[in-house]
Amino acid sequence: MIVARLFGGLGNQLFQYAAGRALADRLATDLAVDTRYLGGDRAFGLDHFANARYRTDAPLPPAKSDGLLRYGLWRLFGRSPRFHRERGLGFDPGFLDLPNGTYLHGYWQSERYFAAIADRLRHDLAFTTPPDPANAEMAARIDAAPRAVSVHVRRGDYLASGSYAACPPDYYRQAIARLSDEPGPPLTCFVFSNDPAWARDNLDLGVEQVVVDINDEARGAFDLHLMSRCADHVLANSTFSWWGAWLDPAPDKRVIAPANWFGTAKLSNPDLIPEGWLRL
């Protein structure tokens, strides 16, 4: 069995699930998820994807809450499962050689961990929670647009973060200008943000735009689903919109990501942005 520790928001949880699922499939074994490190505004999010394949009933090793001594002894000497922590932000080829009975602790933020099962993973992560009327109406509006573009504006927690910085309005204007310069139907931008009032008052993209403000952060999975229905994608430096774009299966989608993902030069992940996505 492979065990994946889940922590962080929905975007992080999806990376952790995807890497664990790929390794478990490679080893022809089960995947269990450890949800003990979730809580508050970082709630378990995989229950919106009924096709996802994981166990929550498997025996788990000691958690930090069980006492630092027990937890520390397991990390140092435990063999069932054996603790494996991510060694850096980029792709680690040695991940693919990890054995059955491994406990995964990391972000695993690269498509390279799960590219071999991409089609199956998109099936796993098909959104299955029935939409309420507001989300159903917004989904229909996205589907009816000549060319819908998801635009993600991450502010809030990023304004006080040292590791990340909110993308400036110029980034979004340049991204939409780049998409508009290419032949095709007119764009309609659907703007998703944890600060919709700011987006409404400060973001003028020069094309038709709709600020999607029907879901709060606790219902972010609905926004992720709406993003994935769009034809093109302008990401924030956020794993949330990364997954909104990746879960769109269209081969002709255009995806633009910020060149500066982190707010500090000390952090770098050269394997985060898939081949074919544009960094701006």
C-alpha cells in the first residue's frame, strides 16, 4: 500500500493524490490518504470526485498529535509504512522507484509524477457533486460563450505571504492581449478570485468579463469545476488554477501561467509548468 499525506488547500491535495495514485498504480497496490493534517479552511476536498480511488480506512502510522516521541521514532525507524519526504520542489526521478509500503509527505507539484496515467486521472477527478442552481447557471453561461477564458486572481493570503506575491493587473492584461491577438471567436473572461470585489473594481481586461462570485473559499471545488469548463486559462501563481487548467481535457486549450511563480528567488520549481503552457 502507498499512503499519501494530504495537507494544504484543494490544489495541493490534488497533486498529492495524483502522485500517490500514479505510484500505487505502478506498483499494482492500493492508495490510502492520511487526512489527519487537514482542518479549518483546509478541509478535505477529494469527496467532490467520486471516481477517485483511495482508501481512508487503512491503518496509519503515528501522527504528530499522538506525541512527538512516537512520531519521531516512526519517522526515523518505522518500516510499515516507511516515511519518504520530498527532497525538493522539482521532479525527483527516484520517486518512480519507491517501493510498496511507502508513506509520501510532500507537494509533488509536477505533471511528470503522473503523466503516465493522465487520461485515467482526469476520469478519477471528474467533478461529481451536483451543482446548485447558481453554479448550474454559471456553467451554462460558460458553455454558451464563444470562447470562455478562466482568469484566476489570487489575493487575500498572498498579500501577507513571503513565499508568494499576487500577480499584478498588467500580467492579466498582457495575457488576455496575447490570447486576443490569435485568430478565433471573441473572448469572454470569467474571473475567479478570493477577492472578487477587488477584481471587479480594479481589473479591466479590455474584453467582456464576468466576475464569478457565487462560491466562497469553502466551496472552492465548484469554482475549480467551472474553471475546467473554460476553453482557455490564465493562471495565478496558484495550484488551484493550475488544476482548473489541467482538468480541461481539450487538446486546443491555451494556458498562460506567470513566469514568476514564487515571491522569493530562494524558491524554484522548474518542473511545475507543463510543456505547451506559456509562461508570461
